[in-house]
Amino acid sequence: MPNPAPVELLLITMAQRDVGRACLVQPMPYAWDNRYLLNAIARYPERFVGIGLVDGTAADAPDQLGALMAHPGMRGVRFNVFDGDYPWF
């Protein structure tokens, strides 16, 4: 697991550098658990939008994608392509 990177620390850094908004990208160490990302976006909707991570090899990948993108503030999704075998995509 990576070192903790609380969203509050990012907000402080953004303020120090006069950055008003940012796009948060789901890191791979958290795999497909987008809860922290979604929570940060919900807590600070005026500051953050998000790019989530979906397991493209899962049988329910299309449903995961739809559910993730239904959240306000989500702007995109990324896939980790290892073998490119996503028959649904």
C-alpha cells in the first residue's frame, strides 16, 4: 500500500500554488475500490472531478462502468490493459 495521501493535504498544496480545481485519478494500489475517490469528489465537488478505475476483465465490467459514471463529478475511467481481451468493449 502506498503512503497515505489524504485529500486534505492535496487541498493545502493546491492553495499554496493557487490551483482552484483538480482531477483525481484512481491509483492502482487501491485497485478497483473507488470509494475514497468518490468520497473526495462528494466532499469537495467544487474542487475535484475524478477518473475512476474499472476491472475490464470482470464479467460485470459494463455494469461497473455504468455505476461509476453515474456518480456526479466522475469525468472518465481508465482501464489497465494487459492482454487487451475485453470482448465487451
